[in-house]
Amino acid sequence: MTEFIGRGWKFPIRVNARGSLSFVEGAQVVEEAIAVLLGTPKNSRVMEPEFGCDLPRFLFAPNNANTRALIGEEVRQSLIRFEPRIDVMSVSVDSAVETANQLFIQVDYRLRSNNTHHNLVYPFYLNE
């Protein structure tokens, strides 16, 4: 399974107690890759301008059903295109109870290597 999923730097990059970089592997490397993908705006990487998720275009958008549906579709398309290690089962976007400007993006996915189901909740703020 490690051969398919891989091994990568822990995000954010940090040094461990032995003075070397911390690494992750297995399902955690995929979870961190998804978080990096969702946190990377398109056109922010010079050599790969299409990589990322265009969530910044929703900053200051109204918190309504249309905005949440558009965000969900943007996340789904980015994951399908840039994360070949998973099958996206569902993406849902819900408003936070405490604050009207925070959304929770929940991604339910299955690892292709062993068919295990996982989920990730990614917070997104419409206004900071």
C-alpha cells in the first residue's frame, strides 16, 4: 500500500527531535495532500498554474445555497483532477453554527489502494 500512496513531508514542514524532517505515510499523507490542494489557489504555482482549488474566488461571497453548491463543485473537480489516489464519494458544504462567515467543507473519500473510507473537514472563511 505504501508504494501506491507514498510517503511525504509532514505538513506544515517541521523538524523532529532527531533534527531531521518529519514524514508521514499511508492514509495521513493523502489527507495532508488534500488539505494542501484545497489551500492552494490556482495560478499560485509557476510551473503548475492549474494546480489547486479556486476557493479564493468565493471570498466575500454571500453565505447562501448557491455559493455552497459552487464551492462543493469546485472542491470535487479539483480532487478528481489532482488526487488520483482517491475516489471522491461526496462533498458537502455547511454553514457553521457559531459564525455566519465560516463554512465547513466535508470530503468523504475512499482510498483506491485498499478501499478504506475516510473523511476530512476543511474550514473555509467567506470573510476574514
